[in-house]
Amino acid sequence: METNHQSDLSVIIVNYNTSDFLVRCLTSVASQSDRNIKVIVVDNASQDASQDMIRKAFPWVKLIENDRNLGFARANNQALKICRGPYVYFLNPDTEVGHGAFGAMIDFMESHPEVALAGTKVLNPDGSLQSSMEKRYPGQKHTRGELHGLKGDIAWVLGASMIARRGIIEDLGRFDESFFLYGEEQDLCLRVRKAGWVIGYIPDAAVTHWGGQSERNNLPVDVWKKKFEAELVFYRKHYSSEAIRAIQRANTVHALWRVFTLKLALPFCTDKATSLNKLDRYKLILRIFNSSNNQKR
């Protein structure tokens, strides 16, 4: 796959215990023969023999092996340090890249010089369209115009499949390692726009995404906790204290109401497991925002 010439595109895949999906992903990457590609897999101390599989089945992949899970942002930054080409593509291991996707991505970036980072079309395994592009940031409706004046109408794109101009990402300081898992792409996209660049979307490049496979052995409440905590990191970094207080109030009121109504309805539910999961979710929101308030006092 990689030649002695500088690669047009560096593909970075951060892996954690997704060996079964990674085989499909790397096979699809290898089929993109229309471009000169460098592929880097950063393995965050997987326990499923991912490293052996890569060495045996995909010897052309540059493998970085960590002795512990460093998180998504830090692992991507490790790979970015050894990339040299003009474009870098961040790809999740639980994906399959559609035919001609890399060519479509590079063609898009070369014809849209105002775009620093772009997402692709993302499909569910059944072929339906997966949400991969957002017009607003989490909690933005409570910021009262704090983010006014940013270029473009796309706020952020899904980090499972996004291409960027390497030089700009380097200039911005790469990923913020304050984010361990979740929220990294929202933060990076906002920093890109604050620097005067535009976020793009590439409908001609399709990627199938299974989603959440590195977290499949974790309880839902543990996954939600990581997501909510990442949102708090994002708020504290980019929003005013007034906006954060408004977000906390809105989430707390909503969570209190949902806990109350779920408890009332629980004795009459036929699917108690789903209702209990929802109840755990809203109780977690209350704990996290209450803890956040206490830390400020």
C-alpha cells in the first residue's frame, strides 16, 4: 500500500479491542488503489490479539502499540506526529470504506480550498443514512450568540470518518488531549472554525459505520458517563460561565422531570429494562451536573 513517495493521504485508525471489525476496515482501505496511501493503526493496549492480526494480515500497516489505553485524542496525536502528506483521514476501526471514497475526499478538498476539515456520508450497516453532520454544537442554544460570526453552516462532523488538511491541524495543536473519548471532533471542528476555516461535507464518499464497538462490553451507564463528562469539558473550554449555568439548569430541570415521570410509569411498563436504563441515564445527569456545581464552590 505505502510506497517510497510521499503519501497523498495518511489514514489514522485508533483501535481498542475491535479486531473483528478492524479486519473488514483495513481490507476496505486496501481496496482504495487509486491513491498513494499511508495507513497508521494506533492500538490502545487491546486484549483481543489485534496487534498480531495486523502484523500477520496487514504487514504494510504502520502499527503503534501502546501499553495502556491513552484515549482517542492522544492516540491520534501520536500518529499525526509521523504523518507527512497534505491530508490526514481519521477513521474508526468499526467501519468499511466504500469504493472510490479516498479519491472523492481528496478531490473535494482540492476543489474547496476554504475547507480545512470535512466529514463524509456515513451509512448504517443496513444501508440507511447515519447522522454524521450537525449544524449546532452541544448546548449552543444557551450561548446567546457567543459563537456568532463563524464561517460556514456546518458546526461539526462525526469523528468516525473525517479528512483534514494536516498542516492546519498541526497549526491548531492537534487534538485536545483533555478529551479522552467523545467530544474530540466537536472541539476540533469548533477550533477550525474559530481560526477562520470552514467545515465541509462530502456526499460522494461513503463509509459504513457499525458504531460503539470499542464500548460494546461496557454498561450503557458507563458510556453515558463518558459522553456527559466530555460535554462538560467542551462547555468549560468554549462557553461563558453564564451559558454553562443555563445549560446546567436546563439539563437538571429536564432530568428531574424525566426521573419523576419514569418512576411513576415504571410499575405499568412492559419493558422495564428499557425504562430502568432511561432512569439510570437521567439520574446520572443529575449526579454529574450536581458534582460540577459543587466543584465550582
